[in-house]
Amino acid sequence: MAEQKIFAGPRIRRIRNAKGLTQTAMAEGLGISPSYLNLIERNQRPLTVQLILKLASVYKVDPHELQGEAKGAVAALREVFSDPLLVGELPGDQELIELAEAAPNASAAVVKLFRAYREQAERLSDLNELLAREGRATALSGARLPIDEMHEIFERRPNHFTALEAEAESFTSVLDPGDDLFGALKAWLKREYGIVVKVLPVATMPNWRRRYDRHSQRLFLSERLSPFDQLREVAMEACLIRMTVAVAGEIQALKLTTDEARRLARFELGRYAAHALMMPYQAFQAAAHRARYDIDVLRSRFGVSFEQAANRLTMLQRPGASGIPFFMLEVDNAGNRFRKAGSQGFPQSRFGGGCPKLPVHAAFAQPGQIFVEAVEMPDGAEFLCVARTLEGPQGAFAERPRRTALLLGCDIGFRDEIVYGAALPGVAAAAKPGQGTNPATPIGPACRLCERIGCLARAEPPVTRPLGLDEMVTGLSAFDFQ
């Protein structure tokens, strides 16, 4: 039998204590010295296969009990130490393993306590939203990651940066791109900074979209990216170089509290500036008005992607030349919401965006198709929603493509100004005298904040109502409440 070394000191100590043995008594039974057993229990000596067999024969210990690394407990502890409150204290894997094995009951208690804390934090967040919806703002907040802080600030403010728009217009006049912005940007980078743009194959850049090599003065782009995304990456790099002062001023105005949040905001503002450069404000706003905000028309006219054109629509809030106040939400097929923006701030209190009945979730069933739907909130507010899937960077044959879905929304009162308004159910019938429209889809801000009775899509009970625990009656929803 091949020699196999296993460090399992804490488990040996627990077995010895459970049997009420001293180190001397157990060492005598195993045929080793007490000092050697002491080294084993402190993980300074390994358990050999011979010792495992001896433990099994003398003390009836299951050999499987001595192997493995409590992987489930380690994974749970890793989740605990990833929380913003503890992320600075995150131990290495070996320390987590030692903690899980040396004190499994204490580890389980820490995990249970953390999950209770997280549940209470979520309920506190729900309460904060409820109070904010009633006009009673609070200072309630939990520990946040830098990216959470950045997202929260961007979502609550209008998605319009006047200084960056002015800089983009000035940059456009310098570039004089004509019909080839990509070529004009490459020429400008080469002429002004000696930076050469190169598109590299997947094998050379397996994990990166874009990489700038300062030593060789080369900007590398992945061939995975579509031509639209390649253009945005080059535009971002050029804007962050040319608009350094303007971007820094906007970051300072956001009043972020950490360097990491400011770094993330710089990336987000670079993305905004790139869109402003690719779709100049005056030309885009005029074209959007003439095309009645038809995203497919706009993407063709400006040579951009569906996502880029839809994103730009949320930015049209220049005084005296504003567009319809759209807001935007992007989710993945697991329901994770990772991008929200709005012309006047994402309407979190009025719209929510967390309802599973939103068309943005149905879009995954038919990729590439545009879904148009009117939705109604519990308070009667109605919104027009346009949803469509987005394709991420192209993968290889064996890779699963990345796919998200985007929802573009606005108040239902703008339906007659938007091409998508004509696609709402019942519009044609409403044009005939005596015929009404079909009702909007009833939604809620999120399951935990929604009190709609009998909702088949409900995923969680509302925090505002007690559960209805009636053994004689079962409702349509997975969670009945009073």
C-alpha cells in the first residue's frame, strides 16, 4: 500500500476527547509515543496509512472521517469573510481549513450568525425602501463593497454629465472623423501619444477585453469583441487620456468614500464619454426624435450596437434639448441586476425593477426579439417597457456565450411619442370608438415589498405582512400571507 500523508490533528484531538482518553493512553493504544501523538494533534506530523488503520482497528474510527478538508464548511466560511465588514480580514484557505477542522461547531455557529445578520440587513434595506417610498428618507445603510457604493450613487443621479458632453463635442471637432471614427481614433492615438492599436486572437488574450502596454505603447483588443465593442474600447482609452481633468472633476463631485470606488467610477465615466463621442449629443437627440426613439434605426445610423444606442437614450437630459426620460436595467439569466441608470435617476422607489414578471426576464426565451409591454405598479403608476437580449463577447465553439437582457423603460404617458407605443396590446382596438385597451401587466417593486395577492410569480413573502399559515387553505402563491 502506497504511503499517504494526511494532516488531521484537530480531528484526532476531537476523537480522543470524545472517548475520554489522555494523550498517553491513546498513544499507548496506537503504539506510538505521547510526544509523537502531541505533534500529530498540532498538525506537525502527518497521519500515515498505517496509523489510520490502527485507529480503525483499536478505536473503531471510520477512515473516511479522517480524510477530506470539510470543504462545505470552508466554502461557507469563505462566504462569511467575503462580507464588506470582514473583507479586510479574509484569511487564506489554509487558515479557513484549520478553523473549520479545529472548531467545527464554532465554525457552524459563525456561519449561522452571519446568515442571520445578512437576513436582517436585507430586511433593513427593504424597510429603508418602504420608508423612502413614503417620503421618509432615512440614513439606514449596511456595509457596502466599493462597487455597491459606486452603483448606488450612479443610479440615484441623472445619467447626464454636462462637462463630459462638452469635452466629447470638442474632441469630435479635433478628430473630424467623418464616417470612420475608429480610424480617426487610431490615427489620433498614434499621432499624439505613439499608441498603436492592435486586435489580438483569443489564444493571445484569453481573459482580457482590452490591455494597454505602457512599455511598448500598444493598445491590445480581443478579437472576441464585436466591431461596436472594439470601437467603444478604443474610444474609452482615448477619452480617459484626453479628458483626465474633466473626469477627475466629475469623480470628485460624486463624493465617493474609497479609492476603489473612485477607480470604478473612472471606468464608468470613461464608458459614458465613449458613448458621447460615438453618438454626438445634438445629432443623436435630433435623430432619436425623428425616428421616434426606434433603437434599431439609431444603431444603424450611428454604427453602434443595440445596447450602446439604448444606453445613450438614457443620457438625453441637456437643458433645452432633452429627450424622453428613459431608464435602463440590465440583468443576466439568473436574475442578477448589475446595471441600472436613468435620465433622471433610476426610479427605484416608483418602479423597483425586481419583479420576475418584467419582460426583461421573458426576453431570454426568445433571444434577439424585442418585447414591448405596459406594466402597472401597485400604486397605479404605469410604465412602457422595451426588452431585448444582448450578446456578450464571442466565445469559442466549446464555450457557452454570455447573454444578458436589457430593459428600457419610461412613463406610459410618452407612449404616443415612441415607436414602440404602437406595439402595446389593445392600441389598435383603442383607436376604434367604444373599444378599450387591454390592461397593463400588474407588477411590483420586488417580491419582498409587494403585497399583490395570488401572484403566481412570487418568489418571497412580503416583509410587510405576516405569513398565512392555514392548514385548511392553500393559495395560488408559493407564499400565502394575511
